[in-house]
Amino acid sequence: MEIFILLIILVITTVIFVWTIYMIIGDAAGAPFVTVDDNVLVKILEQMKLKKGSDFWDLGSGNGKAVFLAVRKYGTFGYGTEINPLLVLYCRIKAGLSGSKKVKFEMNNLFKTDISRADYIYFYLFKGTVEKVSQKLEKECRPGTMVASRGFEIFRWKNRLTRILETNGWKTYFYKV
Ligand SMILES: C[S@@+](CC[C@H](N)C(=O)[O-])C[C@H]1O[C@@H](n2cnc3c(N)ncnc32)[C@H](O)[C@@H]1O
């Protein structure tokens, strides 16, 4: 019995430790984990006009909300890349339970992820990070790829801006590569 309790304490402590470390790593690598309201994500995806069978990516996918929503509501394939292994594990379990073969989550730094086949890309990252991401997208994405940046404008893409959506005091910026 004592061993069992000790094991539970060990597991909980390890999870808290790993979570704290990866919150710090996420913060340094692009943005910490913050969840977005479902109704806000619905509005963002609505504006992206996702097409059935297309490839939707969330760079820094967090708890996978945007990816699951894109697949469930619009019939896209959904991909998430995320640096925090606990969030990736959560998303993979959720995907497994849903039985959907159209979602995929990888534990990776978004800057090392191949996104060349994406049709739609969404992210919610820090101000400085979105400028860096835009350079990656310019190099790797097909012309016409739709991009949505929640929270922060990409200043070097002023000529690519197609619309701005305001929700709960935050803006989402939409671009075409
Ligand atoms: C603000 S949250 C956004 C979560 C999700 N995209 C959403 O809108 O609900 C940012 C996420 O990006 C992840 N992240 C930050 N830098 C990253 C990087 N370089 N590569 C992959 N994921 C990263 C964080 O761990 C965090 O989960």
C-alpha cells in the first residue's frame, strides 16, 4: 500500500516537474501554453474558410483544440506540432479515443517541422516569434497558403494581410502567402 502511495506521489511530482520545465521551454521557444476560448477558435476557423480534405496546421498546437475543431467541423486533415510532451500526449490520447485517423500530433520544435504541404496554418505565438515564423513560411509554403496569426501582427507581411478579426479584445490577422 505504502509503495502504491509513493508511486502515485512520484508520478504526480514528475508530471508537475516536466510541466514546469516545458512551460519555461515553451516560453523561451515561442510562447507559453495558453488556451483559447472555443467560440474564438470557431470564429477564426470560419474566417479561414477551410475546405474539406485540405491540410490544416497549428504551429504550437497546445491542447489541440484548433486541430480537433478543424477536422470535426470542416473535414480537414489536422496536424499539430508542439514542444511540450505532456500536451502532445494529451492530444494523442484524445485523438486515439476519438478514433479519428485525420489528426496527427508531433512533438517537435515548430521551426524544425516540415509544413510545406499545409493549405492553412494557424498559430498563437509571441510577437517576436511570429516574425521568425513568417520567414520560415515564405521559404517553405506553397503560394496561396492561408495563414492566421492570433494576437500578433506580422509587420513584414503588411502587403499580404487579407483581414483582421477582433474577438474579446484580441486581434487575429489573416494572410495569404
Ligand atoms: C499560446 S499557446 C497556443 C496553443 C494553441 N495553438 C491554441 O491557440 O489554442 C502556444 C503553444 O506553443 C507552444 N510552443 C511554443 N514555442 C514552440 C516551438 N518553438 N515549437 C513548438 N511549440 C511551441 C507552447 O508550448 C504552447 O503550447
